[in-house]
Amino acid sequence: STIMLNLVAVQIVNYLLAGPLRDKTAESVGGLIPQTRLLPEGSWLPNATATYGTALALAGQTAEAQRVLQESLGTGKVAGPALADTHNGLGLCALGSGKAAAALDHFQKALETAGPPDPPSRIRAAAVLGAGMAQLELGKLQEAEKTLREADAAYRKIYQLPTPALADVKVARGRVAMLEGRAGDASALFAEAD
């Protein structure tokens, strides 16, 4: 029955595109390809660019991610959570390029626009984790431990089950413990991350 309903859905879309929703303006590819009118720019999803840029950064395509995210910032139209997500992506790019101070700056900008700390959002928790990792790379171990504990608490409030992000927090906290000479704590944190 699902296959039959797919056919019905396709026919409904074809009817709507060929009739009531069809764009009849001159810009519509000469009328060869039926399409609807373009939605007003204010209804577009600015966060999609931030998500795409962050995905590129996580995939190791730092230069392309940075270009996409900087271009998004350059429009001046990104605000609120989308702006925070854009700075999170730029922070990841900077961390991936070994520029921990620039990364920390981006994560702090993300925290300024990510909303209140309680209840934490996914975007805010990612910014806190990123800031902790940048502090770790800068050798600010006490600050990193405090920030990473905050990230740990935020992720635990958001998600009920272990997540890869929570494992990242544990690994970063394990690195801090290792650098501070707390081998037992480091071992326990690495085991929790696994």
C-alpha cells in the first residue's frame, strides 16, 4: 500500500506544479521546467549554511568550510542560533588548523549568541566543548577542566544516553588529567569515553 500511496503523492505534486503553484514569470527557465515561485529570502534557512560549513569542517575540508562560513558571516543576515553555529564551525576550522587562540575566540562568540545556559541547547553545548578543547590546546588546563565539566553537564541535560559528543568531552578531560599528572583519573575518563 505504501508503494501505491507514493504514486498518488507524485501525481498530486505534478498537478500542483503544472497548475495552481506554477511560476508563470519570465525567470522560470522559459517555462520548460515547472517550478513554484521562489520563496522570499526572509523565509530561507540561514542555519543550513552553518550546518553545511560545520559538516565540511568535521570532514576535514577546513579551507572549504572556512570559505562557506565566512561567506555566510559576510552577508550580515545571520543572527541568533545560526550565528552561534557559524562561529562553532569557524572554531572547528581554527582548531583543525592548529590556531587554538582563534578557535577560542570563535567559540566565545558562539556562546554570546547561543542563548541562555539553562536549559542548554545543542549549539551552546558544542560551543562550550569547543572552548574547552581550545583552552586545552593553549595549555590553560584549569580553565579547560572547568569548561569541559560544564560541557559534560550540558550534554547530560540534553541527551539521556551516551553520545559521541559526550565521549569527546571525556577524552578531552582525560587529556587534561594526563597533562596534570593524574594518571588514574585520565584512565577512568578514557574508559568512560570508550
